[in-house]
Amino acid sequence: MLHTNLGINEKNHLTLAGVDTVSLAETYGTPLMVMDEERIRRNLRLYKDAMRRFFGEGSRPLFASKAFSCKYIYRVVREEGVGIDLVSSGELYTAVEAGFDVKNAFLHGNNKTDDDIRYAIECGVGHFVVDNLTELDRIDEIAAARGLVQPILLRLTPGIDPHTHAAITTGKVDSKFGIAIETGQADAAVAYTLKKRNVRLDGFHCHIGSQIFDVKPFCDAAALMISYIASVKKAFGYEAKILNLGGGPGVRYIESQPELDYAAFIEKIASFIDRETARYNLKKPEILMEPGRSIVADSCLTLYTVGGVKEIPGFKNYVSIDGGMPDNPRYALYQSDYTVCLASRMADKPDFLCTVAGRCCESGDLIQENVPLPRPNRGDILAVLVTGAYNYSMASNYNRIPRPAVIALRNGEAFPVIRRESFADLTRNDL
Ligand code: LLP
């Protein structure tokens, strides 16, 4: 199977963490997202242990909660002693509601409003990741009004192209995020920041993109950022304490993709950091990473019920399910790869090539094309694997379709973590 938490039981049903997914669909209804909590914890520990081991003391992961944000996940992450990356006041509010200590949070965003800045300072957010200098001015003023000094990182664009989907590339100079090193604007920003009295510059951040399988762009970014830290030290006498390398390590969605060994990935990046810090005679900074996808994606699958099968002779076959782009817009947006299977008939021969379509009034509402399945019947349970990252967090109510329920599995027991939306939820804000 694609991941070790997936299996097939004696009824030929798909299992996640040993639990029969078809019986979960019967109990909780579909569409249903099912999360394997042990897998999330395993992934968090893997990063935590490897980063401490290879990057040294103080180095640690921050879960990029944009991948999946709800009270439950902030509780799990807190229990594992891992920090978080936030991108909005809504995520911050959710974390606070979950009892997360936001001293361990880094707040991102390329357009933090004055309200965002005020709210985050009020909540005691540990670090702002500052994207531009107008934002910096406001943080400085608002912190001054409260008699505080706000710790920050500056977000820089190192000019690295990781060759992933264009929509999820972020580290190139031509990006809406961060301040470019190449243009000299980063130097000016550092000089400007160091003069501010109510912000404390703790270091730098970069993020090159997402779903990246090759370690080289990460090594290049790390080497470039270390050489930048050295040049800043020389020019301004300031030595960065923290280097945050962002998120991005790839996840296996389909058999032909590799399963990354994240510890080996980290070890390799560490060897570049060691080499470069030695070359410039720098103290090794605390290294932070912000994995999102690689923490939650493979913990989760989505279950749907098959409605109709439409065969168009000479063209293709469509299998319609009771969800689609409202709960998973990633194929519509990025033509993302997914593995799809018939959870209720895992032993049957997959000799029916089809397109899995959602129920929205839109032709682009597809989950995957060219999928080999046993010819489905109405009522069969269909599973889309590896849906933990950027599915629920990007879900919408398009066509007034309620968002699905999310349940988690722990020690073989299922429990709800996000309630299924009701029709009443859909009209709650309508006046
Ligand atoms: N840090 C920063 C500053 C980011 O912008 C991101 C992702 C991450 C960390 C986490 O990256 P990850 O480890 O999850 O690759 N909606 C798209 C992905 C957008 C990613 C945006 N930033 C998708 O569904 O593929």
C-alpha cells in the first residue's frame, strides 16, 4: 500500500490505522475525512528528533497550520511540544481557543492588517515573520504603544526556483512574499529594522515552495541564507540567532512518487549548514522548519459514496461521488495527483478506467482522471488517499454544499474532531 497505515482486512475493506473505513462511513456518513492521530504524532516526532540531532540545540519544527487548522490539531501539536506557523488572525484565534501557548507561534502573512497586528500582540504571539517594511513600521508603533519589544524575523526571498507547481512556488525574487536579497532590498530592510526600538530582530526566514522531493533546493537556500547572515554580520555587526527555512518537503500521493526519508533530508541540509557556517566562521543559528503537508497529509483519507456511473462509448467513464471540489479543490486548482480506490471492494479487479467527478455544477469539479477502479456500483464507498493537507483547510461551501465531518482514530477508537456542517450552518450569517 501507499503508506504503512493503510491496509485491507478480511472483508476486503480498506483500513486506516487498522480500522475498517467502510464501517466508519456507515457510522458517520459520507463525505467523511478520517485522520490517523498516531501518524500525525509520528511525523511531528520525526521532525523534532531529527532537527535537534542534526541541526543542534534550539532547532525545532513549527507545524504550518495552514495545511490543517482546527482546535483538535493545535491540541495534538501542543501535546507533542511543537510550535506552529500561523498566517491569519483566524488561525491565531483557533489556536488560542484550543489552549495553544502562542509564545511558540510565528505569524506570517504578506498583508497583516493593523487589526491583525494588534490582535497578535495582544495574544502574545512569540514572533512575527515580517514581510515588508510598512508592516514593520506598524508593528513597531503598536508594540511601542503597549510598551513592548516584539521579536521578529524578516522574510527574505533567496531567489531559488524549486521546480514545483507555479502556484505553490514562493522563494523566487518575483514573488508577492518577502524581501529580495538579490536586489539589495534585504540589506536596506536589515539596516532599517536594526534602528527600530520596539522590534527585536532575531533572524531570517525563507520558504522556497511546497511538494518538493529534491533536497538540493533546500541545501541551496540554506547555503545562500548562511552566506547572507555572514554578509549582514560583516556589514552591520549583527549576527542572526534564528534561521527559519520554511516548509515544503514532498509527500507521496501516488505509487510513482518516492516516500521521502525526512530525517535523511534534514541530515543533508545540516551538512550544508555546517559547511557554510564553518566557512564564514559563524555560530550555528537555531534552525527552524515549517512542515505542513508532511505532518498531516498521509494521516488522512476521505471517504465518499458513489452515486452514478456514466459511460460514454468512445469517450470515457465518469464516477460521481457525494463530495468534490468543495471538500478537495486541489485537482481543480493544481491537477494534483491522488490515489483513489474502492474501499468497499479492495480485492476486485481494477479494470474500469474512469474520471472521478464531484457533485458541483461545474465541469472542472473533478478529483482525479484516468483512475483504474473495479466498476463501481451506486452505494460503494470510494476512498481518496492522503488528503490531510490543504483539503479541509481549503474547503468551501460552493453550491451550498456543507463541509464534511472529520473524525480521528486513536488506539483503534474513532472520535469526531470537526462536526459535519448542517444546512443551518450554511445560512447562519445570511440576513
Ligand atoms: N511556511 C510557509 C511560509 C509557507 O508559505 C508554507 C506553505 C509552509 C510553510 C508549509 O509548506 P508545506 O510543508 O506544507 O509544503 N495549497 C497548496 C499549498 C500551498 C502552500 C503554501 N505555503 C496545495 O494544496 O498544494
